[in-house]
Amino acid sequence: MRTKGFTLIELLISMAVFGVILVLTTSMIIKNQQVANRQIVTQQAKEDTRLALLRISELFSSASYVYPDNQTLTLPDGSSTTTGGNALALLVPWGSPYCNDGGANPYDPNSAHRSQYCAVVYNLENRINHENVLGANPHASGKVLVEHVIKWVSWPPNTLPRRDFSGFAEATGVVADSVAPTHTSVIYTINSLSQSSSKPIDSLLNTANDTSNPANAYALIDNVVMELAIQYQGQPRQTERRNLFARAVPRSAPPGTGN
């Protein structure tokens, strides 16, 4: 006669079935969490590309001069970069939202910097040089897009804007982390208004002593295209492409007038 209860074999079978169910349930939860995490990271990367290009577009729209392609610039720390490819450089006049004196009176009409500019350089750099700010991230690529804001830059009439910023004060910030360098580029098109019309920013720049190529005197005032890609390891690449628009301010007009 069998007493009420379970035999040892029945208990072992029940535990085995419960274990299988537990493993399957845990695996499903983990997979769902991984999918959710990928979606979050993908969406974050997409938003980061959008915000980075939005900031660049805003500065570009207030530029008085955009450095043409293939111009070698020396940054304040002595390193150099060349426009085009992964670098973009422009001059923003004093009085714009991104170039002012700051503090309680950023637009002081008596400012000593009213006739000067801020050079803004976007450059692809090694992430390790900025880990003190970003922190370590094993899933990030080794490249970041850095914004250099260089104050205060003079631009005398009838001269090309300077290319050497050695010793200037600057503020730097990372505008995009984990950049995919092979899918990030600055493209200068032949349809730029200044290029197609051969209209220099100042008529005397065509014969300026500091240039052997008159084309360098032209401000690229439209149709500069920037493509930015962000990709974390194991995640889909997020790429955004945007046309950047700016207008040249003639050198006969002081910075910020727009005349």
C-alpha cells in the first residue's frame, strides 16, 4: 500500500522539469533585455548624430568664412589638421551666440574683441586623449569628433584668414563619441556659389601676397556637405548626412554686421 506523498524519483523529475522551465524563462528574459539594450543604444547613437550635426549646422550658418578644402591648420597645442576629409574649419564673428565675451555682459558694445573672430575647427581625434572627460567605454570606437573654439582671431582686410593658431586660447569639447571614421566626411562641392561664380570674399584677395592659389580667397558659402557616422561595437552604424549653409560677409563690413 502506497502512502501519500512523492517518491524520490518523482521529486527529481519535477525538479528537472522546473529547472528546464527556469533556464528557458531566464534565457528569454536575457534575450529580451539584450534586444531592448540594442534598441536603446541604437536610438542613442542616432540621436547623437542628429544633435552633433545640428550644432555644427548652427555654427556654420553664422560663419563669415569657411576654410576651403585641403588647407593645413595648426591648432593651439601645435598639432595640425587638414580641412576636408574628417576636418571642417570656419571663422565666426564676434557678436554671434557662439562667439562673444561671455559673463554678465557678453555683447558689450565697447568690447575689445568686436572686430575679431572665433575660429571653430571640427576634427576627428583619438578617443583616448579625451577619456578623462568621457570615461572608458570598451564598446566605443577609438575616434571622437572634437570641436575647437579658438579666441580671439584677427582678420585684417585684404588678407586671407590665418591658418596658424599656435598659442591661442581655446576651448575644446567632444560633439560626437564613437565615430566611424571611414563613414564620416566633409565634402566640398563644385556647386558652391563662391566657386561657381568665382566671387572672392574680397576682390583684392585674388592678388593677395600670402596665396599662390587665388581660389583660396573664395568663401565656401553653400553646399558643404557633412556626413557623420556613429557606431558602437556590435551595434548597427547610425549615419546622418546634412547640407551645411553659410553666407560670406564681405571684408569691407566689420564682424557681425551681415552687410
